[in-house]
Amino acid sequence: LAPQDFWKSIDGGALWENGEWLELANLPEKMTSAILPELIEKAESGSDRQRYVSLCLIGQIAPEDEELAADCAQWANDAEHPGVRAAAAWAARRMGHLAEALTSDDVFVDEVSGQTFARIPGQDEFFRGSDESDPDRLPDEDRPAQGVAIDALWFAETEVTWVEFEKFLADPAGAEIARNFRLVDMANFLQGLSAEQKQHAVASLVSKVQAEAYIAWLNAKGAEMNPPRSYRLPTEDEWEHAAMGGSDKRFCFGDDPKYARYFAHCAGRRPDWVVAGSHMPSFYGLFDMHGGVWEWTSTLYTPDETVFVVKGGAVYSPEIRCRSAQRNFTAPNQEAPYWGFRLIMELGDES
């Protein structure tokens, strides 16, 4: 495609809908050098979709360019769109430059949880599950007869990290959970990670009971803030709506699982699986909604209403089992090496 046709298709065509723009993420170095100037131009002044795509590709290429890394960090600070902000911050980080997160209308930097939250738009009627034409669908992915309304939500950009969860375990409020937590196993997961990677390591091995205890601890702190804030697990519908990233496809990037490797720790790709935010964010500004660790929801799994739905797949899951509609379930007191959780934040009125 000619450049103008490429960018036109990003704003409303097959390259965006099918994720085919990701073909540029795997070009030979000689070709990436040729397209880099145009990516930089669009990253600075394109539409939100164009900026997001350009920044994801710049981050994937990760050229050794200190000036460009600083520009990406600045674009992350200035961006109003959560997806553009997350992609710019990711690109800067990939080039060795950290971008400071700043609160805006659609991004909230929360000092209580240590998380950055993206504002996810609502939907009047959302139908979870997969289409009958999906060759990889499972029987429990049937769509309900009636959809549900999804409010706009503050979704954490990443799963809760070990650094943040460890603060809870060290607090008197977390003493009982700490006594029973599999600290040795978690330490084994962290072996071989750099100090920087450990700062972003996902809290794994977390049961729903432990996640809820952590959330209760956060809520006590959040109630004293201005504005007050509370935290909870997402419902299955909320989680799936957020995971789709504004698309109606099987993944946040389209239908083809071959592109999952750019967004997901999956299919046994283990070296850095535990590090949150290592892969491209979705257009909603969320990292790792596919693969990595199964994420707890607050939704009971029917018809057996003694277990809860977990979503997203894990590092050992094949790409097709990391689809947005994919479901798993487990008992609330069950711990497993590849289970974690992500927060929703609700803000009260500022006084």
C-alpha cells in the first residue's frame, strides 16, 4: 500500500480491523530504518489510531536513539488517549527511557495502589462470549440472550505487581495471608530477573480469597483519600469488554492468533512472562490482557456456582486459549502459579 492508503486503512479499514499493521513489526532492519521517519511523524501528529500504531511499531523496533526515546516519554506525558499514552510509555521504556505517568481525564495515577488506571468507555449492551463461527470456541462461551450495560470504568493498566502485593503482606493487616502465602515459590519465579524487572513482576500464586483481602486493605486506605476511592475485581463481562480493546474480534488486535506474540505472554514463551507491561498495550491502554496469568473475576461460574471465572489465559496457554472470550474457573481459595488479578477503581467526589 502507498503510505496514504496505509494510514487511511488504520483509521477505518482492514489493516486495523484484522491487525495486519503488525506485519510491519517483523520487517528486516533495513526496511524498518526506511519506515521509521514516517512512524515518528505520525506518532507526533497523527490521529489517535495512527499515533498508537506508530508508537507500538517504534517500541517493537526499539532503535538506539536517545532523542527519540525522550520524545516518546514526552508524548506519553502529553497524551490524552490512554492507548496512545500506554504505547508511548512502552516505546520509551523499550528504548531505556522511563516515562512518568501523569493524571488526565482518561488516565489516573493512583498513589494508594501504585497503579495507573485507564478510563475504559462503557457500552449500552455488551454480549460476552464467542460467535458460533469461531472454530476455537468452547461450549461454555455461548452468548447470553440478553446483553448487559457496561459503565465507563477505571481499569488498571497491568495486573497487581509483586512489589505492591508484598507491601500488604508486610503490613499487620496482611499477616494472616502472609503466613500461608507461597513465598518460596514466588521467590523462585523472581529468580533471574533484573532489579528493574522485579519492580514490574506480576503477583502470581494469588487466590481469590487473598486478592479480596488485599483489596480490603486498599479500600481502607482509599477511603481516606481526596477524592475517596475504592477497588474491586471486575465482573466477567467488564473484564471481557475491556480485553477486547474496542474491537469485536477474538483478540484486542483482531482475529488472527499469529499476532498474539506482540501482546501476550503465551504459548510457553517463558523468559520474561512474569514482567507486566513487556508487550504492546491494547488500544484501550491495557497490558497483558491476553496470556501471562489467569485473572480473577467476581463472577461465579455457572452452573457450578462454587467456583469463579478466571480470564485471559496464561503463559502455558496456546494463543487460541488466550482469546477475550476464553473462560476458566477455579475455587476461590485455590492458589496456582499462573493466577493473578487486576483492579477496577471507583472514584468518589472530590471535596
